[in-house]
Amino acid sequence: MQPGVIALPLSARTEMEITIVANLISLTPGTLSLDVSDDRKVLYIHAMFLDDEEELRRNLKEMEHRALELFR
């Protein structure tokens, strides 16, 4: 186990989109959405298993992309 915090740039723009993406990430085992930057462009995420940060980012961005397809 290698926990850590990452900053994930967001494609989501509205409050509803950001909330849904943050909640989906928190539902993923081993991850927890912590905070959104003041400009709403970055989501901070705690991950319990941060062995490969780039792979985690790719997986989370894919999840965000799929969620946003539903609303746009």
C-alpha cells in the first residue's frame, strides 16, 4: 500500500458535473475526493494505492469522460 494525494485537472465545469465526478471517484475503492480548487479546475484526490500515478490519472480521466458524456 502506497497512499498519496494527487491533483486531477477537471474537464467538468458546472457544479453538477464536478459533484458527480467527485462522487464517482469517491465510490471507486481506494480513492476519496478531498477538495476542489477555488477556480474549479482541479480536483484533489486521496488514493490508497498510488503505485502508478499516471495510470490512476488515466483511469480517473476516463471515468470523468464517460460521466460527462451523459450530461453534454
